[in-house]
Amino acid sequence: DSGVTQTPKHLITATGQRVTLRCSPRSGDLSVYWYQQSLDQGLQFLIQYYNGEERAKGNILERFSAQQFPDLHSELNLSSLELGDSALYFCASSVGVDTSYEQYFGPGTRLTVT
Amino acid sequence: GNSVTQMEGPVTLSEEAFLTINCTYTATGYPSLFWYVQYPGEGLQLLLKATKADDKGSNKGFEATYRKETTSFHLEKGSVQVSDSAVYFCALSADQGGSEKLVFGKGTKLTVNP
């Protein structure tokens, strides 16, 4: 158990809908990272927040957004969903701001868009 | 840009066999290099890392040496166990657009048979 929790574990929704994925980091960790894992694209970095502020952006679509709240939990919002958004979404947390700090991954949320 | 290429899987070995999973990278500057492992149904876990040329990362019998001259970071283990069955990801951390991000290879699935 990494100490990072993600809810829900599974999500099935229809095209055009909007969903919110939630992540609670390990106690004491200030950074939260979001990743998307799909069969064709592999594991891709989406976005990082550090202590409530957006820190780095990767291949995140404009239809996707995220935020980190004062209690440090984070939410990833996916809107106007398409079939190609079906993937496993991971959250990771670390104590520091850069990648020299180990990232601890949650178990993921499996999103299926039908 | 920055990228990681690792050997295609799946790899199937018998218990106590020698394991090598090849990983090469392309990066500007001097990236840090990582191996992550993903057990079935779980998130990724950091297995080992190396932050500069000629560094050797090691953990749980696994080793990898940062080879700048060949831009490689091959993962090795002398004697695999059934419990090593998992997907292994090679990754690098490099500055992209003013912030550091992890870039992952596509993953190599390892199955170890008794």
C-alpha cells in the first residue's frame, strides 16, 4: 500500500459526459501528479500540482482540468468524453516539487467510455 | 525531444533464469533514470534509480547502470523468481519547458514460470 488513495476504482460512462477523479496523497506529500495509461499511448504525464499551485503540464487535453485543494487532495476533471479517453488514470504524490523525490502511485481509476 | 525506448515484451522466463530488459533513451542535458515496476492490479513502484553517468542503481536483486556513452539503462537480475512477474517501465526525468517531468517507456511484461 503506497498510502495514495484514488476514487472511484472503476468508472463507466458515455461519450460526451463529464467525470471527476479524486486523489488523496500520502500524508505530508505536497506534490500530486496525474498520469494516463492506455494501450496505444503508454503511460503519459498529464499535470502536476505542488501545494495548491499548478507546477508542470504534460500532454493534457484542453477538455481535461485539475486542481489541488487546501487539504492537498486533488481532482482531475474530464469533460466531453470520447471513446479514446478510456484508460487507467493514476495519481502519484511526492514530498517535494521536482522529480528527484520518489513518486508514490495510487492504484488507479479505470475509466471506460462507451 | 526526450524519449525512452525499451524492449518489446512479453518476456517469459523460468525461475532462476537471468533477466535483462533493455532500455535506451534520448534526452537533452543529463537526465535522471529510473526503473518502475507495476504488479498486477497495482500502481507503479519505484524499483531503482540513477542520477548521473556510471551510477548503478540496485534494489531487490535488480541492477541497472547509467551508461552515458550508449545512452542506456538496462535492467538485470541474476536469478528471477515467480514473484518478479510484473510490468517493468524504464523512465527518465528531464527538464521540458522549464519543469521536470517523468517520461516513460511503453513497459515490458515479465512472466516467470516455476
